[in-house]
Amino acid sequence: MTYDEFQSELERADLSVRAFAELIGMRPNSISNYAKAGEVPSHLAIIVTLVAELANRAVDYKALIARLEISPKLPRGAACNGEFRGDLRSESERQGKLDLS
């Protein structure tokens, strides 16, 4: 879906980018950054299309989504202070110890 089509779907749902981002637990900048590429990822296209259709059918989609426990998405590359998250091996694997049990 192009970013322009995405914005049209937002308008059908009477949502701004900011309101949509809050609804699905994302940061508004993470969504508006797709304008540069001109396309949005398929998962966002599916969500906005379904939300717009629910809105057109007068279904309270906000109440439906509010029932979900959506955890905010961590920024890419998020790590604890002093900890690199690029190596997903266990501590023993990183130290050269293998658990053979």
C-alpha cells in the first residue's frame, strides 16, 4: 500500500497518524517515516484497512482494540545500558561453555 493510500484509509477512519499510532502502540514518527519510502509495511496496511472498514460500518473499533493488551514496541536496537543486544547466544555459549545435558 502506498503512503498516500494509507493516508486515505486513515481519513476514512477519521484518524490522524498520531491517533493511529497511539491506537496500535507505535510512535507517530515510526509511521510517518514511511512517507519517505512511499509505502507502508503490509501489517500496517491491513490494520488501517480493517479499522477504516469498521469505522464505515459504525463499529466501535477503539473499544475492540482497547480490549487488547498491546505492549509498546521497543525501538530498534533497544538495549540496556552497557549491554549489546546483537548477540542472542546464551551467556554460557558466549563464554564457550556448552550445556550438553
